[in-house]
Amino acid sequence: MSLLSPVRAPEREDRVVRPARRWYPVAVTALLLGTAALYLVGLSASGWGNAFYAAAAQSGSQGWTAWFFGASDAPASIMVDKPPASLWVLGLSVRLFGLSSWSLLVPQALLGVGAVGFLTAAVRRWSGPVAGLLAGLAFALTPVATLMFRFDNPDALLCLLLVAAAYAVVRSVDAPSLRASSWWLVLAAALVGTGFLTKSLQAFLVLPAFAAVFLVAGPGTGRRRLLALLPATAALLVSAGWWVAVVELWPSGARPYVGGSQDDSVLSLAFGYNGVGRLTGDETGQLGGGGGGPGGGGATSTDSWSALLTGSMADQVSWLLPLALVLGVAVLALVGRAARTDRRRAAVLLWGGSLLVTGVVFSLAAGIIHPYYAVALAPWIAALAAVGVVEAWRARARWTLTVAVLVTAGWAWWLLRETPSFVPWLRVVVLVAGALAAVGIVLAGRVGRRALPLGVVTTALVAGLGGPAAYSAVTAATGHTEIIPTAGPSSGPGGGSGGRGGPGPGVSGGPQLPPGVSGGPRLTSDGGDGGARRGGPGGAMALLRASEPSAELTSFLQAGAAGYTWVAATVGSMPAAGYQLATGSPVMPLGGFNGTDPSPTLAEFQALVAAGRVHWFLGEGLTSVPDTGGSDTTVQITAWVTQHYTPTTVGGTVVYDLTHPTS
């Protein structure tokens, strides 16, 4: 019997059951250990990773209120502009193990290993152990997955939750009774709902595919399957809405301000700035006034159906996308009019549907969409490609596989052209391997040598995974501290992959200052700028970069921290995060991430200063903000501080002592 041949269970004609094989536990263990090594080795090179979330995790480890609400600072003046589920994980890790690069980033790597494990298990149930292992391997080696599972953004937890939810959907379809099926479906819904508490509406992009798979292939009659969605819907609403309800019902004066909103409402944040605004580009208060590219806060607004093939996401995730699409359609054609519960069709609906909806939304969104968001596509591409390869091989669709392999090798060659100085011989290798694999596929059915299939698989893997594996390796070998990281050979601090991800500090071609924005922390003659590396574009765009205070300034702030709720205040969460991480003391981020949130108001800040709760004001603040509908309270606070307090310079940074007004 062939390794790829399914065995039909007598009790259910459409159910694919794989015989126990002793090699599978060894293989899956090797896959997970290899994934762990890729995601963990050299992890500390990234330092804090994203200082914005690192500072929030630090705050959560210092106070339960800050932890629960996901506040940027321990006294909980303002939340980050995302729901806090990922910060719950990081905050607990920092509380248990202390603040370090490892306590922040190791949980992310372990989430990645878990996501690979769940995807392998889910694909294996319907398509066999080889398909499961191929899916897990392809997912683990996707460059953007390697990037995000070594970084402290919320995307790592979101990816794990959605892949685990997909596994639960598979189990719900396979359940022996509708009652058991309903429980698995409830679990899937609860996981997606928790994903909403991780990254808002992005988690819901998989719901159409999940629901379609259960309605098409689930057990029971159509009416009973439809009714089974009701408790799952309830679970979705409860798991996604309980924290939202708590925040909305909590007295606003007794909790931190909802960062990213203009009205202190988590509903506005979830469905506006982080929701519909990402589709329409109408994101009130953002730095760039409508999306990405230059002037867009370093964001990438794709606004094109071809973004995954020609835009900033292409070399991050799309290496196997042509293979997945071609073979996904081929599998549907092979299935034809098979039974409603046919698992091949169900697999294409699950993996292909999740890919299609998420990819279309990302491609057509007019708002802020960063290249690393593509990690949400990685598991679906890997799964659909693996299922397509195995099912096409089983069906002896040799010519379809031949074309798919050649297209995949050609696409890898094309993507590698974007970085011509990176291992230039690799482009030739993937083309040759693709050609050899194609020839081997054609000959596999005519030559009786048993070694041929193994050679075909090996060369096909080189053709399909050689490029992404090389990109993942260089990504893992590079430290990442930029706010908008990208995977690939040109990634790392201060750069993006081939310049496509929004260059970091000091890199030509980075985000430009929006019209009408002036002032802000600037590069001083001695190279200082408030501790932040803000060479190149200044002003409001400097809010996207974490400060790096000098040793002199750090010691100065630490010496003056006793007796104050906040050792200092500064405009923007990213500059505040750098100071806070360096000193270990709370720093108030005026105006939140974009510096345009009305928190605190001028009157509130004046009251805090009068009560002796804030010691220093750091940097030169802002003299104006972008015309995006955001608040100008930080401009008012800056004007008040500069009018009533005397500046001095410490370690290249302008500071104002808020305890000694000039009048």
C-alpha cells in the first residue's frame, strides 16, 4: 500500500482513517523540535522586540489593573490601541520571570510551535500524516511566521487561536454525534472570540469558511446543523464580548483611557480604528491620514487585488500561494459530485475559504495594513498546498502536479529576484529542482523504481521551500526592534525587506512627515534627540520610534523617581515605552500611540502636575498634529509646558522639571 493512499473506514465511507505508523510520532516530534529551534535560537538579539507592547507587558507585571486593561503604564493612564489578550500572556510571563528579552519573546515562540502542531494535527485528520507534516513544515518555514513568532506583537497569539479553532472545526465535522459536534463547534467559536480580544475584527475573517465547512460536511440533517450554530454563536459573542462589556460598564474615571479611540470607547476602537477603518481608510487620529506608504505612519495600504503577489506581502507569505490555488481548484474538480461529507471538499472549503476571505480583505483594504499581517494567511496557504499535493498524487493527476511544481519553482525564482544579492545561486537551484521534480512526477507512473518517488519529493521540497527556508533562516539570524518588522534578507533594525515594509529609523525612503505637521522631538547637534534614534524624518513620525535614553538620562530619571506616580511624561506611547523600559518606572504616554488621543486633557494634566504626581516632561512635544480628526490635546500640553517651565538638557534630551514652574 502506498504511503499516500487513504484507508476507508467501514462505518463511514467518506471518513479518511490512517493506519498507525511508528514513524509518524518521530517525524512530528522532529518537526516541532526543529520549529522550536528556528523560533528560539538567538531570540534575545531582538531585545524588547516591539517596545510598545514590551512596555505594556512590563506595566501589566507591576499592577493587575494595568494587566487586565492592557495599559501602557503601570498607573494605567491609557490602554494600548489593541485588546489585551496577548498582553495577558506576556504580562504573566514578565511577572513570573522578570523583565527580559526572553520573558517577552519565548512565549511568542512557544505559541508558534503550538500553532504548527495544531495545523499538522488538523490537516492529518482529513488528508493523512504526510499532508499534515507537509503543512506543518511549510507553515513553520514561512518567512513572516518566523518573524512574528520571534516578535512580541499580538499576531502570534491570534494565529495560534485561529489554527486551534480550525482544528476544533475539523473535530466537529468528524464527531460521532451531533451533540459532540456541537461542543467542538462551541470550542472553535470560543477560540475565535478570544482572537477578537487579541486583534479585534481580524479574527472574524475565518468565520465564513468555518461555518460553511460545518454546514456542508457536518453530521446530521441540514436543519440540525443550522441549529447547532446557535450555541456556537452564543459562545462567540460571550468570548468576544465579555471584556468589552466590562470596559464599557466600568466607570471611565476608574479605568485607563481606551487608547486609539477619540471617545474613550472600546466599541469605537474595535469597530472603528481597528475595524471598518482598516477597510475604508477612515481611521480617525492616525498619523498619516488614510493609510500606508509615505505619510501613513509607516503603514502599508495595499488597495490592490494583486497585493499578495506584487506588493509588500509577496515575499513574506506567498511562496506557495500559486501552488495552493492551482491544486485547490484541481482537488475540487477531482471531487466532482462526491458525497456531501467528502473530506477532500471539506478540506478545500476550510483552508481555501479561510485563505480567500482573509486574502481578499487584506488586498482591498484602504486603511493601515502592515506586511506582517500576512502571518494570518500562512497556515491556510500551507494547509491548502499540502492537501492539494497529496490529493493530486493520490488521484494520479500527474500533469496537474507537474504544472503546479513548475509554477511554484518559477514563482520562487521571481520572488528571489527582489533580493538579487542574497544567495544569488539559490534562484538557479530552485529552477533546476523544479524542473527535475516535474520530470520525476511524469516518470513516476512509468518507471518501476521505488526510489524515484523519494527523489521527486526531495527535489520538489527544494523547489517549493528552498526560498522561504532561506528567508526564514536569515530572518531568525537578524534582530528585530523596528515598529513595522519585515522578514527577509534586508530585514532587521532600521530596515524592511527590500525596502518594502516601511523602513525604520534612519533609513532613506522611510515615512515622510505629513503636511502640516511640525515640531516634535528633533535630532540635536550632538546626535541626541530625547534618546530616540530619529534621524531622517522627524516630527510626528518620530512617535513611531521607541526612545533610547542615554545612561546619563536614565540615571537622572531613576534618581528622581521616588515619590512620583509617573517619573515623566512625553508625547506618544513609543517614546514613552523606551524611557519606561530603561528606567523601570512609569512614564505617561500623552496622546497614546499616535499622540492624537485626548488623554489626558490639558486640565487633567495640569491637575496631575499640581498634585505632584508627574516629575519631568521629556522632549519638545508637538506643535501640531495631522489633520485626521484626532485631538490636539498634546499640542496644548506642549504649549503649556514650554510656556511655564524652563527646559534643560540631560544626555542630549530636553527635559522640563514640572515641580518648578517659572511663574
